[in-house]
Amino acid sequence: MFIARKLKARNVVAYVLYMMQVEDVIRAYGMDIDRIAQDYLTRFDYDDEQLEAATQWYDSLITMMQSEMCQNSGHVQALTAVIGDLEERHRQLLSDPQKPFYLAACEAAQPALAELRAKGMDAEVGDVANALDAVYAVTLLKMQGKEVTHDTTAALAPLTRMLELLSENYES
């Protein structure tokens, strides 16, 4: 909760990636707020008031995930809306003659995006959602201690650059 609040204000892409991780943590704990509070949140150096606030925040996310039927996959509507806002800003930046650097970054990312779609990424969602999914997938691999090849890291670089520039040019 505390990290999410800071990230949303400073770096919307990092916020989205963080919230994707939070959703997965909730799923990993079986949507059980008691287990999350006892086994996960106690890992952080929270005082009693912070622990209570974080527990309530996670519990509200669990409620949202359950009511929005995304217990097993997908994202809560609030996060989906932010991703949609990023897709809209992406389209605006692509057509903004004052932002040629963004267009160049997106053109550099197109081969990686095409490869992702060829490997099964969802062609129905936009470039931003696919880039976010790819970056998150590699982040998960790293967190699990799994090897990430040089080729994968190199392919991810233009996607990461596109997302960095998008975040820098995003007004919430």
C-alpha cells in the first residue's frame, strides 16, 4: 500500500508492475487475508498502525479480486483502467509531433512486440499491455532465481525504454 501510493505518484509503469505483483502475492496466499497478514506483511518493518492499514488494503484488494472474478488471472478494474490510460497516452504520444523520441522508441520496440505476438502474447490488447506483461514475466523469472538469457534481456531493452518514456510523459 505504501509503496503503491509512492509509485503511482512518481512512476506509473512501476506502479502497474508492482500491482501485478501484489495480485500474484494475493493469489499465492490463496486469497486468505489472515495468511497474508501473518506470513507476508509481518516481513516488513511496519508498526502496528501500518500493519493494520496494509492488512485492510490487502483485504480490500481481495474483495475486489473476488467481486471482479480475477482470483486466478487478470487484473482488478482499477489496474485495468490505469493500463487503458497508458494505452491512450501511448496513442497520443505516437501522433504528437513534439515527441519524436517516443515514436522512435516505439519503432525500436516493434520487432520485440511482433515476436511476443508470434509467441502467443495477446494480439487483442495494445502494445503497452504486451510490453508490461513481458517485463513482468521477466521480472518474475528473476525473482524466482531463474536464468534470463542475454537474448531475452536484449529483446526486453526496447520495450523497457518505451515504457520508461511513456511513464515520463504520463499525466494522471
